[in-house]
Amino acid sequence: MCDASGELSDGWKGWVELPPARPLRAQGPWVDLSHPLSSDMPRQPFFPVPSFGHFLQRPDFPLNITRMDMVVHLGTHVDSPRHRFNDGPAFEEVPLERLSGAGLICRVETDGGCEIGPAQLEAACVGLEPGDILVLNTGMHHLAYSDAYQNHPWLSVAAAQWLVDRQVKMLAVDTPTPEMPHEHRGPGFDFPVHERLLGHGVLVAEHLTNLDALTGQRVEILCNALNIRGGDGAPTRILARRLVS
């Protein structure tokens, strides 16, 4: 998730069941679906601006050494169940098979500030298989460095349940969050999409980019999340390439 509110709750239900893994055949170049780590990378506006600078630098020291200070939910990142549930696994407890494998990149035609329901996912995600990583291309990644990026589409709770029912192991979006935009939330907003997805062991990745070249295709995905002990989220470099049958 790209934002946090209140105390985390207990009640994690376990990992969504996955089918047996199958060998993958992929070809073509890897495409980087991640924003570079930088002081202007996409973020929720209430998160602090990250800081990158030189801790030590040539010629005063023999090596250049960069230091960074940032919230782990900035830029392209993945949420672990610990983000929403105290009894959910943190990043060192996330099985590696949950972070890579076959997936589908789908174009969802919607305007910013609109809800995405199960019917839209059903129409867009043709070819989705149990155990897939689903990447939603809403087109918002083209606006990632503008104010318009914050008025993004979001998933309904029913859409989140649709993903759980289809045994998706990770949802990745090109928006700040699959939740309703911050400016539309009322008092007591409790992040129901994260509750439904993370509660059933469906990981959530946010702020993806460079999706157009592979949209509509089945892909192999590598989600190289940092293994942060106790981590409720982790910056990640997500790579994808086309699968062949």
C-alpha cells in the first residue's frame, strides 16, 4: 500500500492457494516496470520526500558511498501481509515463489477517479490463470510525475474478492494504491481492498510503469523486492518478459 492509517489489525487468513508450478518459456528482452529510486519518485503526498546524498565521496575518500532515507512504500514497491496484519508475515517470511512467475498484463479502460469492479476485470483479464501475477495497466503511469496521478482509479472490494477467488498471487498496479484516492476517503477509512487482498495472502505491488509494450500478453515476472526483516513493504525492481507457448 502507499499509505497507512491507524493501527494494524490481526486476523490474517493465510496464503492464497497456488497450483503446482510449471516450467516457463520466455523470450525477448526484460522490460523494467519500475520507477528509479530518486527524490522525485511517485509517492503519496503525505509521505516525506526521500533523501539521497553522498555519505562519502571522491576525491576526499577513495570511494563514492550514497546514503538514502525513505519510507519503504514510496515508488515501485510491494506490500507484505504485515502491512495490514500484525500476525501476517513480514518480508523475510514471504516465500520466493510469491514474488515471481507467470503473469498477465491487462489494460483496464477507465477514467481517473472511477471505481473498477469485477465486470471490468472479467472483460479485461482474458487468459488469467490461477497462481498468476496480475498487472493492471490503467494508463496512469503516464501521469506519474504530475498532480493528475493522485486522481487515479481504484478497485472495489468485490473486485478484490474476484482476484482472491481466481487465486491471483499478486496484484500490481500503475497507480499509487488500489484503494480509493486519498482525497475521496471519509473518516474511519480502513483500507478494505488491502484488507481483502493481503488478508488472503495476495501481495500488492504499486507504482508500476513502462507497461504498454507488454500489455495484453502473458509474461514472466521477477519482483526483486528487498528482503527487509520485519518489513511491511519493500522497494522493488520488477522485470517482465514475454512468455511463449
